Amino acid sequence: MVLIQKGTFMMGSPESEEGRQEDETQHEVTISKDYYFGVYEVTQAQYEKVIGKNPSHFQGAIVGNENADLPVEQVSWHDAVEFCKKLSELPEEKKAGRVYRLPTEAQWEYACRAGSKTAYSFDDEEGLLPEHGWFNRNSSNRTHTVGLLEPNAWGLYDMHGNVWEWCSDGYEKYPKGAVSDPTGPKEGSLRVFRGGSWDVVAADCQSAFRCRLDPSIRLDSVGFRLALSPSGIPKSPEADK
């Protein structure tokens, strides 16, 4: 995992951005605390080690792509939350005080953008996407080993494409004004997932693109990535200065 430092950014898309959806209203968001974020999507090997089974559709090695390092998919939002809970309860994790969870939608986009203001973390040009993400034009209709393509500026791989990633938030329209540490609505049944996948067009892989599903749905294009609660970050001597 990599440390993501707190900050303020513009979440969503400007009205002039090509491929923009109506629910991507651009607004200022402040992330008030540092957090850790997974460098890679959770793999099938990691999921099986914690849960004891591998539900993924894309199993079996292909050339240069071992099964263990493929992202886990066919996991519901509830499955992802259960993984976070069980991982956090492992003795070594409890001893270290690490509490894993799904990222909020704001944390996800902040990490994906990595300081960028463009449609993708690397540029506005979708012609560069094959260097950074697996989508319908380069994926051969399946997932791929995590971390094979170029990372974003903060060292995060596959933030565009490969598999969609569940966020903790329920779905709602964005506010028009500035907000701090949004966590989504307290009511509502749909859950947000982000980032695009192996079977979608380039525009669906943009940093601000939003999707939502019933939390019980399992698809071979949806997985997840971990965040680590601020309470799980080891305290440094400088923190009290």
C-alpha cells in the first residue's frame, strides 16, 4: 500500500470534458486525513488466502499472466466488505492495529487523479490509454495480471481499466458546493464502483466516470482495492510535533 497525503482537489468533470456524464458535477473536495491505498487491485491469491475460495470467472494462466496475480472478480460489494473485515481480524493485522476497508468514492478519485486535472490521470488523450489500462480495445476480452502497465504519478496501477472497483459509498448526486471527507448518503440501496474494466470503452475509464449497482450483484468485470483507515496508520515521531 502507498501513503496518500491529504489535500484538496476538484472532483468530477468540467462541463466541457468529452464523455462527461450529468452526475459528474465538478465540485471542490477536501481529504482531511492521510490514508493508505492499495497499489494494486486485490488479487485472486490474496482473496483466496483470506476467504478460502476464489469466485473469479477468469481463472487459469495465459501467456505471461499467472492466475494468482489476476484481480479477483465476481465479488459483490458485500463480499468486498467481508474481505476487509476478515483481513483486519487476522492476528498480525490486529496486532499492528490495521483496519482495512473500501475507499470512499472521493478517496478513490483523489488517488486516481494523483494531482492531475485531465480526463485520465495521464492526459486528456484516450489514445494513450493502452499504456495505462486494460479496456475493450486491448484486453482480449479478459482480465490481466495486476501491475503490467504504467502506474499513475502516485505509483498506483490499473486505476483505469482491468476491473471496476467497489467504493464504500452509496450512490447520490454530487453537491454543488465544497465538501470535506464525503462518505455518500446514509440511505439508498445502490453502491458506487469506479475505474472502468476490460470490457468497456475508453471514456468509461476516465478518472471521474461513475457507475452504481445493487451491492449483491457479482460481475466478472468488478473487483476492488483496499484502503487503510487513518487509525491503522503507524504513528510517526513527527506526528506530535
